Amino acid sequence: MLALAFAFATALATPVVHVENEIGTRVFVDRVDSSGSHVVCTAPCNAPLEIGHSYRLRSDAFRATNKFELPTTREGEAVAIRIEPRTNKTLVSAVILMTISGVFATAAGFSIAWGILESRMTGVAVALAIPSASISVATGIPGIALLGKSLESHATPVTVPIFTKTF
């Protein structure tokens, strides 16, 4: 999990939020509504973000996050947006695993068809069908899991105390 952006909100109706960028690439804060998404600021930035509206973070370093709303804060609190980033590498890995699974599923299908056409499942057809089907399942299940996880990054706003130093 990556702590990407911190929003320091006040008790105002439209707080000015400070967004820090800790990853070294551009991070866009988008306001999302029924007409689409609109860039509010590019981190690091200070921008008025209204409570009760939906926002999304996106970057070249990770896939766009889910929509989230900023919670209200009390004095001395801030909102930390915690990001579980997903990258295109995860999506590519999922596609590769699914392709391997498909190739071995096809091989298993041909082996079974060959056995049916022969009117009996010969030792060779069984020897090809069982490992092919096993490899297909062994690569397909992780491929499906990775595919589901790679579609969007996950953002979770959490309220945290603001620590100030007194001298």
C-alpha cells in the first residue's frame, strides 16, 4: 500500500486541500460527476475540494483509482488517501497467463477430440489431455485473479491526526 496524497481539510464547506506527491510522476486529482471527470489539480497542489463530491486519482505510474469522497474532518485532523496501485504490468501478466491457459485448454480439447474420433481414449490422448487441462487450470485461475485486480487502483480516504511541532 502506498500513501500517495494527503489532504489537509478544514471545517469549511469547501476546504482548500493540499495534495502531496511522493512518487515522482504527475498525479492528477479529478472531480467525477455525471458529465465525466475534470482535472481539479496536478499534485503537488492546493485546491478547493468540496465535501460530498466524488474524486479520482490518476497517474502515469498507476491505473486510475476508484471514485472516493473526502470525509469531513475535525480540527487537528487530516485526510490521508491511501493508494493500492495497479499498473499495466499486472494487466499484461494476466493476459499472458490467460493466453497460456487458452493454449493448453485447446491442446486438451484436441486430445479429447482425438480420443473420441478414435472411438476410444488411447493412452496417448489421455497422456496429452490430463496435463494440458491441469496446466490450463493452473495458469487460468491466477490469470483471472490478476485480471480482476489489475483493472483499477484502489483509493481509501482515512482520517488521521495532524502532528504539529511546538518550539
